[in-house]
Amino acid sequence: MNQVVIYTDGACKGNPGPGGWGVLLQAGPHTKELFGGELGTTNNRMELQAVIEALRALKRPCDVQLFLDSEYVRKGITEWIHGWKAKGWKTASKQPVKNVELWQELDALVATAGHRIEWRWVKGHAGDPGNEKADELANKGVEKALGRI
């Protein structure tokens, strides 16, 4: 299996507001940068979208180290999702899961793509070069959503 290191991040100017997502993929000597955004979104949606776009970009099953600064996404996909699914996509307080369509898309990608994913939390804005680059790309996504680039 190819070894891939991925850094993802989301950004939002206002919450809700214009947002962006950024992805840095590294496989051996190769790097790929992805970004995008949308208007009227939230930071959590952009964090989720970044991970979805990163996994979509992989063309074959990979051994993935995925670094993200969102505990919402990391805990959501590794811990909370099992309960949500068992409760018909409801939270412990019987409320509908927010961003359910993105969680379902991420769940399907994780379940069917054949990747081995190690979910690694990294502190945001703390000088980690990969996280800083993903943040920069997410902010470019905001600019793209606003039509500035």
C-alpha cells in the first residue's frame, strides 16, 4: 500500500459565513495541494469537507496518516459515529446529527475505499508546517468562494 501523509483544515470568516477547506497530500517526493470553499457555511462543515476531498483524491487504497486540528471530525469519525448510526443519525440527546450528509459521505468513503487511516490530531496554529500549509490552503478556499481568486 502506498504511504500517504495528509493534512486537512477548514476555515470560516464568520460562523456561518464564507468558508474554505484545504488539503496537503504528501506521498514520497510528491505533494499535491487542494482547496475550495463555499458561501454561507460553518467551520465544522469545512473541516469535514477537507477530509472528504482528501480521501476522494486518493485513487487506490493507501496507508494514510491523516493530520487534522479538528477534534470534532476526529472524534466524530472514530468515536461518535457508531452511536449516531445505531440511533438513526441522532445524538445522545435525541437531536438530529448536524452535517449528517457530510458525515454519511465521510463514513461511506472510510468504509469502502480500502484505506488504512490513522487519525492524528495536531494543535492548530502551533507551527506544525503541514497544518500551517493546510490552513493557508483553507484560507485560499475562502478567497475562492468570495470570487477573489
